Amino acid sequence: MLDRRLSPKTVRHAHGVLRASLNQAVKWRLLVINPALAVELPRLRKKEMKALSPEQATKFLEHAAADRLSALFALALTAGMRPGEYLGLQWSDIDLDKGIVVVRRTLVPKKDGGWEFAEPKTAQSARSIPLPKSVTRALVEHRKSQAEEKLKAGSQYENYDLVFTGPKGHAVQLRNLVNRHFKPILRAAGLPQTFRLYDLRHSCATLLLAQGEHPKVVSEWLGHASVTLTLDTYSHVLPTMQQQAAERLETALFGPSAF
């Protein structure tokens, strides 16, 4: 028998299912008490979250500009989308004239090495996100380059209408995206290799909040289930936001000061 340690999250999920089943048994009077209520559950370990500073984000985008998937990284950093969301984007999801991207699905890898589309993570994950003009322009150029690749590949091109693909139209694998594109960009920019691809999403949220954007707007931007989740996840930004709020209040009431 394999000695495999389960994560606290997995243990808690399994416990939740068992507890609900035993609660039903109590209601049916098959049990007097629910023994699952006495279980001491492992504490959840909060994953370390990293975010690019404004200077680091600028440096990252500068070096990403030379990459074939530069538009992907510009979108990831400014739209705050999950990797599966931008890898699952189709051109029909983007209005280049209005500068809006709509999240309708996510791309999920299969165990056999293939991939498939799936529903967004939550109901709130299906959302519309406004794009900066620079990102819209990058997507326009990316579409032109993709059209050239399609002509070059001819009948070998796999046309799934995906926005981000390999040279012959196949879906981009997350591992390849990290190892062949993301990590080399970090190295070229002189940024720590400890940054993860998902940290581009964290960076987007952190930068928005640090600029004074309302948490509710950021929550909807990220597709969080609630603003409480946003505030809990990015609580490290709150002291800065509170200081800025105090400065604005000081200015409004007493005029500019040496705050």
C-alpha cells in the first residue's frame, strides 16, 4: 500500500463529504451523534503569493515583447485571467474594436496528453474584461502573425479558432508555456525564477489595488466568487490602501499636507 500524504485541502474536502453523509444518518436515526464532528482537521497552509512590482512588471513586458507569445503575457498581466482562461480563448471571445475580452471557458489538459474545453471555475468566472489599448494593439499584431503561420502550415494547421496556439494551431501546453517562454523571459529580464506563471494574475490584482481601484471592481475583474475572497487574498495591499485613503481624507478636509 502506498504511503501517500494527502494535502490539508484534500483531507478537509473528504471530511466535508463524510460529515454531510453522517449528518443524514443522524437525521434518519441510524446514528445518535455524528462522529465526524469530533475530528481535528489539519490547518490549511496558505500558498506563498508573489507579485511583480510596477518596475518589475514593466521590465517583464519589455523582455516579453521579443517572444512569439508576447500578446499572451501582456494579456495575462493586465487582465488578471487564469492560465486556463487565456489558453482557452477563441477569437470570437475578443472584440478588438471595443477592446473587450469575454471569458466563456477554460482549457483543461487531459491525462492522455490531449486537452478539452470546460466551464469556467465559478459562475463569476464568466465575465467581460476591458483591455488597455496597448494590449488590444498587441492582439491585433498577434492575429496577423498567426495568419501568416496558418498560411505557412497549410493543411497541417489545426484550426480551433484559439487565440494562442503553437505554430501549427495546436493548443499551448501549460508546461511548454512555462519552460519555453515564461522562464526564459524572467531570466532575460533578470527577475527571480521563483515567480510562477499564476503570479501574473496576482500581480494584476495587486497593481490595481495599489493604484486605488475599488476592491469590488478588482473582484469582478478577477472573477472571484466574492469581494471577501479578494480582500482576504490580497490583504497585504490593504495597509497601503488605507494610508492612501487617509491622505485623501486629509486633503479633502484640510488641504494638502506633509502627510
